[in-house]
Amino acid sequence: MRQRISFCTTSDGVRIAYAVAGSGPPLIRVGGWLTHVERDWDSPVWQHWLRELTHEHTLARFDIRGSGLSDHEVAEQGLDAWVKDLEAVVDSLEWKRFSIIGLCQGGPIAVLYASRHPQRVNRLVLYNAYTNGAFTRGTSDRNIEEAEALASMIKIGWGRKTGAFRELFARRLSPGHSVEQIGWWDELQKITASPENAVRLWRGFHEIDIRDVLQDIHVPTLVAHVENDAMVPFELGRSLASQLPDARFLPLKGANHILQLEDLAWPVFVGELRRFLAEGPATTWSPAAEVDRLTHRQRVVLDRVARGESNTEIAQALSIATKTVRNHVSAICGKLDISSRAQLIVQAREKGFGAN
């Protein structure tokens, strides 16, 4: 089987590399920082994953900005920017409806995309994912210190075949991998991101926070997590599953961050993944039904949007962050399949919002 590598451009002008292979229902894999659409294809770490994901699906995957074959010198990084990357790939493919599998940091990206575009997502698979990183509210001082320490080690040791960082990273990512696989990870570090971009991405991943949109996700979701994963603790996966209204949780025995063929949990994961994706699309989406399913907070925000208030004015009135208001507005637009704020105001007023 061969893959086709193409490029698209995001709404803020960033060139994103993506690859397509296989045949069948469309499926998009959203990864994190260690991806390279060309090199991953023959990887000793990813080969069995790609064989499985292209077995009965047309698989698309991409390198987020700052990594792989995508543009490295970019002004914006962070969750909103990475969702733009995903949106650009979807628009380039012209897929109307599809399923998403988000791995690690790709999980929150997939969730936020689904909150903004619920009409386009059939099913979500979240593997070793999490709701929020170390640099967000409510995180312990110990977790913050650990994330800061690793950021410093990445800056110094990224891409080196020797040294403390290489050993620590290999142990956390691949405790059961072979020498060949560890060597491949070392080489991937050199070609997928510069030390500066790696640090920037690492910090961005720890600034992720999707807790305010989880209750709005009504897409059937499979949350799978390796029990002894050292990169993303098991408890974070269980917490993610517990906060999604339509999720099932799949604990997986093992310690490898990326399950390998020899892992006893690999066939378990494959079996559950095939069954879940084969169950078909979610309930047909209806704009009218989505208005009824807006959360209380979303209705409050929508009412103020209909009055013509800005995100800053809404944030001040509700005593929340401007970014949180922006996320709510994006989620509302996604549910109602509305592309602009002006259109949202018109539709909201027609339904009685902003009348007082």
C-alpha cells in the first residue's frame, strides 16, 4: 500500500503536510509533536498502527505546525492553532463526515474540533489523552515543577543520542521497546522539530485545557488508556472518560506509551477499536435539536452575543476568561453549523435570544 502526501494552508497562512492511505470510511488520526508523515510510514514503532488504521478505512494524518513536514517557523502555537491545522486538512480533503482518533495531545485537539463541528464527526477515539496540562488551574506544584524541569531538559538534550534527557525520555515513552525502536525515536527527534520548537510544543501541550467543553460533546467516544503509561498517567484518562457524556472507557494492560505488536493489550485494543468504529455514524445531526441541547452557560453566552456584546464584555459580565468565552462561542457556532459571528447574532435573535 502507498500513501499520498499533500499540503494545505490554514486560515492563518501556515502550510500543513498531510498523508492519505487506505480505502473505506474516512478516519483522521490526530497526533502530537513526534510525527513525520513521511518517516512514520516505515517506522518500526508505527507500522502496525498504520496497517490497522488503513485496514478498513481511508486514513488521513498530518504534522501539526512546528513539526514534521509542516511549517516550522510559525507565529501562533497552542490548542486553537492546532485545531486550525485539523480544520485545514479536513477542508482540503472535502470530507463531510468522518471519525477521529486522537493520540495523547491529539486527543484534546480532536475533542475541541468535535465541540466546534459536531455535525462532521461520527465517532471519537481518544488514546492516552488528557483534559488539561500541568500549566493550567488546579495543577499541583509537583506536576508544574516536573513539566518545567522536562522543558529545560528538552531544550538541552533534544535530538542527542546520549545524555540524561535521552535516557529519561526513552524510559517514559518506550520502556519495553527494542534498541532499533529507541534509535528510531532518537532520529525522529532530529528531523521532526528543532529544540526550540520542541520546547514550545511541550509548553503548549501543558497549557491545553478542554474541561469547559467536555459536557458539550455528544459524539460517541471510546477512551483507551494504558495503565502504566509514564507520559500521560492513567488517572488522567479515567478522568477524561468520566467527564464525557457518551464515552466508554477501555483500560489497557502495559507500560508502552505506543502499544506494540508484542504487547498483550494490542489485540484487545484492536478488537474494541474495530467494533466501535463499525457501529456506524452517530444520530443524525439537526440544527434545531442542537439549539435545545445548548448548555445553560452556552445559552447565557449566546444571549449576550445576540445583544451585540464583545467577548471581552461578556467575560467581564460573567467573571470568566475571555478565552473561555471564545471557546463557548466557537462551540455554539459548531453546534449550529454557523461560520460567522454576524450570522450567529441573526440566528440567535430569530430564536428569541438577546430580546431583553
